[in-house]
Amino acid sequence: MPTIILVGSLALIAGLVLGYIGRYWHALYRRSSLELDLKERSLEAEEKALKIVEKAEARATELERETKNACRTLEEKLEQKENRLNKKEELLDQRQIDVDSQVENVRTKIEEVKSIKTRLDDHKKELDAKLEEVAGLSREEAYERLTSNIANEREEDLLGRLRKLEMAGEEQYEEKARNLLLAAIHRVGNSMPGNVMTASVELPSEDLKGKVIGKEGRNVRAFERLTGVDVLIDDTPGYIVLSSFDPIRREIARVALEMLLKDGRIQPAKIEEMVEEARKQVAKTVRQMGEKASYEAGVANLHPDLITILGRLHFRTSYGQNVLWHSVEMAHIAGIIAKEIGVDEAVARAGALLHDIGKTVSHEVQGTHVEIGIRILQKYGVDEKVILAMRAHHEEYPYETPESIIVQVADALSGGRPGARRDSIENYIKRLSELEAIATAIAGVEKAFAIAAGREVRVLVNPEKLSDMATHELARTIATNIEAQLRYPGEIKVHVIRETRVISYAR
């Protein structure tokens, strides 16, 4: 038994030794295999790296060649440009030399002309002094005596000459003025929509009238409170009439009421929502109208807030004429006239377009619409030339620039052309009567007739009481009295007629 245990123990020990030895040799074999594999992979990597390096070197060489070619081309172009610039510089230097020479020649000639003019003036003074010495009269005394003698002795000749000058002037300028006005009217002959103090909204059905009024009138009271207009429901069958002096409020109320009638849900909360939405829509419309008017009038670079204020004129009228489109029409007319006479067209157009901008808030701010307009334009930094052009269109300020006269003329043309403005029959008859009364109140006038819708007054005078020279003064006096006593749009023409009739009978 002990022998068996001993033999088993030895066999176990021998197995363990053999197993360890076998494992050791197996590990050595695997290690050598891994080293070979690593060496093979290392060799492959080196080959790939060499190929990549070769490709990179080839690409670098190609890029270097392309870069050199590009640089060479660029250098050639730069050299060509430098040569051209050098030639131009030489040419400019030569031209500058020529210009300097010409300037020097002109200066020399100017000095010569000044010298000649000085000698002529001195010679003229010497001649005048000799004439005064010979005549025994000063120049002013001789002129006064000459004009007095001519006025006394040649009155008829002067009148004939005056008539010829008037006829020549009329013939010379009538055709040009007619063509200019025809061109202006042809370009800007817009139809003028007439807005009044009320706006009407059609009711889809009579049942909605009760909804608009609401329980105990709460809806209509809420609507009037939010919009600031008067709602007249029972005045016109099938319509609701909105009345307000403020055209913006009236338009907001109209838009809001139309949206409420379309929606059908009429209650104070909904009314407030629709009124706010209408305010946004009208504000958008005002902005669009201002931009459209500015574009059509050819006036650019206006302040955005100024364009919005300008758009408010779309809802204002003057004698039935839409103020915004009246201003646009004026801008076209002013531009045509300014271009014809050679003054600043841009200033004339801007002054005409902005001349009535003060009317947008004239019922809210103290002062005339001209004064308010001046303050608005100054606030938004408008050019002083434009302000000078617009402020004299009602003759509240003197004409300081040619453009200010053009704006006033354009205002008279736009407001005075037939069909542009409407007036009530009472005002029409009153104006005609006042025109005739002003003319007949002057001594020497026999009859006066207001014709052409009050645009012209024909005055018949007594030929025994007034001479031909006096009729000129009479016409000016009547025109001045009309300007001082009446307010009217446009221009009134005064015709004074002096006629002598001699009758004889052969028996």
C-alpha cells in the first residue's frame, strides 16, 4: 500500500513537470509566431508609407509647378497693368500741363477784358459829365423831364406800344404755357374721389341691426366708445351710417363694423378685438398709401414716420378733392414746370407733395396747417429748401425761392382745374355775388359779371370817366380787393372793358 501511494505520487509529480514543460514550449512557439506576424505587418506598413510619400512628393512637385505658372501669369498681368497706368499717368500729366496753360491764358484774357471795361466806364463817365455840362441838367433831371414830356405828349403812342408788347408777350408764351399745362393735365388727370363726413356700411340683413345695438344698447355704446364715432342706425334703411369729423376714426370704425357683421358674433369683447384689428389694418393702409404717393410723386428718401403721416392725407378732402392725390398731382405739375424753367425739380416735387402735411393733425394741434407742416418737416430733418418751397403756397410767408412760387402755382392749377373740386350751391352763388359786388363798388364801373364758375370777372366801365391808362390801375385794384376780401381756390381772372361808341344819323 505505501508503495502504491509512493508510485502514484511520483507519477503525479512527473505529470505536473511534463505539463509545465509542454506549456512552456507551447508559449515559446506562440511568441515566435506573433513576432513573425508583427514583422510582416511592419514591413507592409513601411511599404505603404513609402508609396504615400512618393505620391505626396509627386503631388507637391505638380502643385509647385502649377503655382509657379500662376505666379508667372500674374506677374505678367501686373506688369501689363503697371505699363498701362504709367502711360495714363503720363497722359494725365500732359493734359494737366495743357489745362494749366489754358487757365493761364483765360486769366490773362480776363484781366485784359477788365482793363478794357474799366477804360470804357471811365470814358462813359467823361461823356456823361460833358453832356450834363452842355445841357445844364443832371442825368436824373434830364430823365424825369424826358419821361414827363413823353407821358404828356405821347400817351396814345405809349398805350399802343403797351398793347403791342402785351400781344407780343401773349403770342410768345401762350403756346408754351398751353403745351406745358396740357402735358401736366395729361399726365396727372386723376379722378378725385369725394369723401364726406360720414361712411355707410350695408347690412346683410335687418336682423343684424338688433345685434349691433345689443342688449339695452351696450354693443353700440361700446363701439362708439372704442372708435370715437357716432353710429346712426335708423337713418337709412339697410345701412348703418358712421359719422365723425376725423376721417381716420371713421375709416377704423367702418372696417371694424364690416368685420363684425361678417363674423356675426357682436359683443363688447369681440368689438374691442375687431376695433384693434381694424386699427392695424388702417395703419397698414395708411403706410401703403404714403409709400404709393411718395413713389408716384417721385420723391425719395423720406423718413418712414413722415411717409406714414403723409398716408393719413388719403382720408382727408378739401372741397371734395382727395388731399393726398391732390398733393401727388401737384408734385407732377411742379416737376414739369421746374424742369421747363431749369430749377431744382426734386425740391419742387417734394415741396408740392408735402405742402398740406399739416392737415393730418390740424384739428389736434394749434396753428394753421402750414405752421404745423413746417414743424413736422423740421422734426424729421427735411431739407430747408423743401420747407421754404412748401410754406408759401397760401402766401402766409414770402416767396424766397423759385420752387416756392412753383408750388403755389401747382396748387392753384390742381385745385382750379375743372372737375377737381366741388362746392355747395350756396357757396357758389355767394361767391359770384361777392365778386360782382367788389367790382361794382368802385367808382367808374357800370356793370360787372362773374362768369366761368367764378373763375373770371368781366367789368364794363364808363369811358367818359376812365381813360385807357386808368383801366390798368382799375384791374389791379379789383384783383387786390378780391385777394383781400375773399377766400377761394385757384385763380380769378379780371377783365376790364372800356368801349366808346359814336352814333350819328344821316337824314
